[in-house]
Amino acid sequence: MTKRSLICAAAAVSALVVSCSQKTPQPSVDPDLGLKDAYSDAFLIGTAVNRFILSGRDTLSYNILLKDFNAMSPENDMKPEVLHPTPDTWNFTAADQYVAFGKEHGMWLLGHTLCWHNQTPDFFWTRKDGKPMSKDEIFASIEDYIKVVCTHFAGKVDAWDVINEIVSEQGGYRDLGWVHALGGDQDLVDEFVKHVFRCAEKYAPDTQLYYNDFNAWRPEKVAGICRIVKMLQAEGIRIDGVGIQAHWGLDFPKNQYIEDAIDAYSALGMRVNITEFDMDVLPFTRAVQVFGWQGMKDPMYQLEEYEEFLDPYKDGIPAEIEDAHAARFKEIMEIFYKHRSQIDRVTFWGINDRMSWKNGYPVPNRTNYSLLWQRDFTPHAAYGEIMAVPQK
Ligand code: GLA
């Protein structure tokens, strides 16, 4: 019996695992099979992990990790501020534990992320006297970092997010971090991007190399990312894939944009990875995406009259939102499954709603329901829906 038919047969007789407040009947799933089994003919199923999970202190997440996932991303422990917090210090302890855990349990492992404007100390691009580094110093700084890190993890991770989030919503470069230090000139930043991928190719030879970004479905941004891919390819610089982060919501993005983005990257020979999938169910998130989120950190939005509007599900997820959450996760997983020949991996950005960054972004201190398990570790209805997608 194939694994797939086993899933179908088991599903027909198994008891329903999912229990929550939704009204719609849920498809049955075999409690012994996990997401990774349901999708074994399609792509890897990953999750972001943290130290509490890997150490077993978060026991229930640990058990879910081993049952449902076959790929991992380090939520924070391989970011520059963790690996190289000061000019004189390096700290590989947590990242080494991540790698050791992954190897022990046969997980596919992502290294995340080498070159980013965020969670990266200023000394990467600023001199000790506070003045910006020269172009040569900046190029040397990123090369030194990539050399140390990729050498340390040589043969231990399967892929690197080489550059994270450098493209703007309009398709140019974002004037932040490395780009800002370089003065923002497009030609110079193009040179920098080529340099960064050349370094990754040199110091991580047997590792997949990706470009990773949010809103990587927006047509202008897709065009900007494709421009970079083609630029690298034209110079014979290796890039293997594009990561679509997929921090999405009940009402965005349009499904057609998702499909078009997958096709656009794939048409350039890129393997597509869905790298940071979660679902924002709270009001106003899409609007904040459009007009910017910085203002929403203002303490004013924590006042009672705003709070009631912005954070309406503090006491639990209403049945109709649970249904919408399940339907949206299902609809998107159906798109991924349809495009499975182009997609290598779908990674969720965490396990339990409590660990999701979406409780703090774009508006701080909210109660969101962004993942597949609720705060008490009951699976959301979405879990059963997603398990059933490949059976259809
Ligand atoms: C980006 C980064 C991730 C993470 C999320 C927010 O998507 O790539 O590492 O920081 O933001 O949690």
C-alpha cells in the first residue's frame, strides 16, 4: 500500500482529532500521521523553531515538531545579531544545537539569514568612530561574515537564505542597513548583491542558495526579484531558489498573485520555497500593510476604544473566524499543492498561536490565531483541512 492510499484508508476509519468551536464538519485524519506524511508526495513541511522547543522544555511543541514536520528554520538563532553580536564575539551555541537536533531527527535544515538589514548590528556597516564604512570596507565586512558563518556550518545546513528582504514594494532596493550604508545607488547595490551571492557560492558550495522576501507576490516586487535573479544568472552567479515568506491574512493576497509569483520564479529556473507561512485573522492588518505599520506602535492604539476594535478576540476565536481561518489555510494549501512540482518546501512560521510574532505585529499586544495549533495545543480546524488537501 502506498503512503498516500494508506492516508486515504486510515482517514476513512479514524477518529477526528480536531476539536474546536467551528460549525462545519471536519475531514477525518489519522492521528498517527502528520503533515509531513500527508504531503510526502509534494514537498517538505517545515516550521520555525526556537530554543524552548528544541530543548524539550516546550514538550508539546516538541512532540508536534517530530510528528508533523521534516524541515526546520531557526526562528532567530542564526541571525547576525545572535551569531556575531559584537565585533569581537561570536556565539554559535544555540545554532549548533539547532543543527545537532536537526541531524539527529533527519530534518532538512535552513540557515536563516546571511545578509539582512534587520537583527544585524550597525557595526557590520559602520566604523568604530560612527562614520559609515567605505564601499570596500562594506564588501569586506559581508565577505568576512559569510566566510566565518558558512565555513562553520559547512555540510550542516541544506540551504541558506543568502539575502533577506532587500527589495522594495516598488521593485527597487529598500534604503535600509547595507543599502543605506552604500548610499542607495542601484548600480552599486547591484554590485553588492552579486558580491554577496558570489561569497555564498564560494563559502557554501554544496548548499542551496536562496533569495527570501515578504510580499514576494506583489507584481512590482516579483518583477524586482526576477530582475535580481536574471542579473545573477547573466553573470553565472549561482542562485537556486526564491523564498516567498507568506505572512498572509484572511483577506490578502489575491490568490492569482500567489500563483503568478510561483510561476514567475519557476520560469527562471528557481525552486520555490514557501518560507514563513502564517495567517493574520485580526482586523486592519491588510490596511496597515498598505499604509505602513510604524504608526500603529503608538501607545494611543492601546487605549480602550482602539483596543476593542483592533484586538477583538482576546477571549477566544469566534466560530466564524475559526471557519474562515480553516477555509483560507485550505485554499492556500490547495494552491501550493497544485503547484507542487515547482515548490520544494512549505514552512510555517511556528507551531502554536502563542509563539507567533503576529501577536505583536503590526499592532503590539494583540491575541492572534495565526498558526495550526491553538494556545492549549488543540489543533485548529485548519489542521484537518490541510491534512485532507492531498487526499482529494
Ligand atoms: C521576517 C524574517 C523572519 C522573522 C519574521 C518575523 O519575515 O525573515 O526571520 O523575523 O520577519 O518574525
